[in-house]
Amino acid sequence: MNFIQHLPLRKFELVTGLLVLFFIFFSVFGSRQSRLAGNRALVFDKTYTIQLDQNKNVEELIVMLSNEHIEFDEDDFRWATKLLGWRAFKTGSYEVNGKYSYRSFLSKLALGIQDPVHVVILPGITEQKLVESLSNQLKFDSTEIATIFTDSLFLEELGLSNHELLGRMLPETYHMYWTTSATSVVRRILKEFDDQVIYSLSEEVKSKGLEIHDILTMASIVEWEAKIEEEKSIISGLYWNRLNQRMRLEADPTVNFALGERRRLLFEDYKFKHPFNTYLNRGLPPGPITNPSYSSILAALRPMDHDYLYMVANPEGGHEFTRTFEEHQIASEKWRKWLREQYRLKRIQDEMNQEQTN
């Protein structure tokens, strides 16, 4: 006969009750610990980016997750935050995918363990487009980044004009935290420019008797002029040939920049008075007109050796290059004839569409 059989009935019931309570307690405790630390409390069936634009409380976080149609037990979620002691979740961008325990998920947001975002800077953009792009990809608003380009003290600290600052916004995919300040973003991009251009190419630039400023300015013109990558070094060589022969650069992109818009130029546009209009002013313009790609920078630094002085667009999206003005006139007439034909065909098509509409 065992020990329990020797106990009086009341004591037997008491022991049995305590055993049941202990069993329930450890079952509940084990279940809760499993839910707290187990990796199936939150399951994300794809990659989600959770962006908290300011510190959020538990209820605000629940609403955000619910709006993303993420399935989870709200009561368990609240219980877990209380048990872990998390009351606020930090501003930031968090990437989640797969299975998470409450502990790992909530701690990530409460401690502000952000994931870097990919910040893409495209080549050949305007200052306004750069401002819009960065403010769309990062937390700060457009006025914060726009102010940097007009901040005389900051520009003086950098030793750059606003045109030079734009020219050094090296096209690249950067990994940054979403909450990075506008000033830190600019400094990060400038560091990349220094690493890839200044430190790598400065000796080669000096050997040609030029400055980085000259190369960057030429590269920015090439960036807007060349639609075909293989033509960049040819166009660069053509413009350097003009400068070496003391001709005006006469680069259409500089007129587009002066006008503030990229479009087909009219005859009167070339007479627009502006420091960047290279039809009226000799030499390179005062600074870059855009942010050139690395390949455009190399093309400006390493132009193709040829005798071309003129170019005109061709129907294939590239250019026809010529050595003399007479050859250029012939090529230009071919281009104008092709354009007239395109306008004629478009007019016929528009008339046909109008007839079908009527």
C-alpha cells in the first residue's frame, strides 16, 4: 500500500488538489512560454516592411499589423507585451519574413533594431528629382533635403557650390537606415563619391592638366547627351575637340539646363541668356548640370581620340558624327527630313483616330 493510501481522506483530497494545481500551473506556464518564445506566434508569408514614422504603443502597432492582414492573436499579443515589459516601439523601418516568436518580434521593434533600406539614386536627374526621390525613400520630408542645397554654411563647409553638390550625388544603390538624417545621407553619398572618384581618379585627372570639377562638368553634359552607352566616349571626345580648338561648346543639354526643362529646343532657345548656355558663353559651364554616372565620368576623363567636331541625332536614338560643318549640314538635313516624315505619319494617324472616334 503506497503513501497516499495511508493518508486520511481530507488530506488525500488536499494533496490531489495541489497536484492538479501544480499540473495546471506548469501546463499554462509551459504553454505561455512556448507562445512567448516559440517561433510560430507570428507568421509572415512574405517579406513585410513595417515603417513606424514615430514611436507607437501596443494598440497602434496592433492596428498596423491588422491593416496588413497579418494573422495573430491580439489577446496573446497584448499579454506578451505586458510580460516582456514593452510599452513603446521605436521609430524605424523593420523587415520581417517567416516565423517569429513574440519575444523576437516585439524586442526587435522595442529596441529599434532596424533593417537597412535600399536607397537608389539614378543618374542624370535634376536637383528637384533628387530631392523628391530621397524624401520618398527615407523618413525625412523634401524640405529637409532641399534646404541642404541652399544652405550656404553647409556648402561652405563642404567647399562646394550647389551645382557641384548635385554633380557629386553619385548614382548608386546605397544601404542606409530609414531614419538617417538628410545631412547624414548627403555626407554618406559624398563619401562614396570620394572613394570611387576622388581617391581613384584624381592622379589621372591631374596628369591631364584638369580638375575634378572640369571632368564632372563634362561628364554631366555627356550624361544628358548620350542615349547609347557606347557613344559616351565619342561625345566626350567631340566636346573636348571643340574646346581645344577654342570653339564654343554649343551643347544642347546646357541650354535645357538653363531653361529648366528637357525638351526639343526651339531656335529662340539658343539665344536665352544664362551663364550655363554654352551657345553664348565660351568654355565649360560654371558647374555640372546633373549627376553623371560613373561611366560618364570615365568617358569625360578618357575620351575617344578622333577628329569629330559635329553631331546630329539619328533615327536609331544615337548620333551621326561628322568632321566638317558641310558634312554636318548634310547629316542635319537627313535628320530634319526624317522628323518631317514622322510628323506627317503622326498627323495621318491622329486624323484616322479622330474619324474612328466620330
